Amino acid sequence: MSAPWSDGGVAAAREARKRALIDRSAVLRRQLADDYITLVSPAERVLDRVVGAGHWLRRHPWLLGGVALAWLWWRPRRAVGLSGRLLGAWALWQRWRPVVSTVVALAGTLAASGAANRTGGAGTAATASPRRDSKPGA
């Protein structure tokens, strides 16, 4: 007969299972990190280079202007046609920008309200109601 405080090895089995699950979780996290590095890292490098090129062009706008002038010199009809299309696209953007910004703001508001609904509506600690099981003065 076992002692009343003995659980017959159930606690030890639980601890062994818990340890095995923690070890398995660590292995899966390492595998996920390796997969992330092999899949996303090349795309991040390309994106970093594109962003870097954009920053470089902002620091050297004269180069872009020089290329545009050279193109205008060698291919004037194509350059004028493209500049007309770019001007039209810019005017269209100016006309639709208020609509787009309103839709984006509305989508952000809806996303924020959806997140608040998913979390129970408690946005901040100051607005959250006290828990019902809390004791007064505790």
C-alpha cells in the first residue's frame, strides 16, 4: 500500500512529459528559425538593396535628371509621350488621393475596432473594468 501523499509516479510522468514537450518545442522553434532564414532572408536582402538604391537616388537626384535629359536628347518623341502619361497619372492620383486616404483611414479604424472586439474590448488598463473576482482593497 502506498503512502497517502504518494501519487504512484504520476507527477514524475507528468514532469517527464512536460520536459519532452519543452524540448520538442525548442527543436521546432530552431527549425522554424532556420526555415525563416532560408526563405525570407533572400527576399529581405533584395528589398534592402532596392530601398538602399532609392535612398542613394534621393541623395543624388542630379543623376536621375541627367538620365532623363539624355533620354530626352536621344528619344524625344518617346520621352514626351511618357512624360504626358506620367503627368496624367499624377493628375489622376491628385484627384483620387482624398478618396484613397479616406478609405485607408476607415480600414484602419475598422481594423482597430476589430482588434478591440477580439481582445474583449479592453484597450488600455485605464479603461478596463475591474475583474469580478477581485476583492475590494486587495
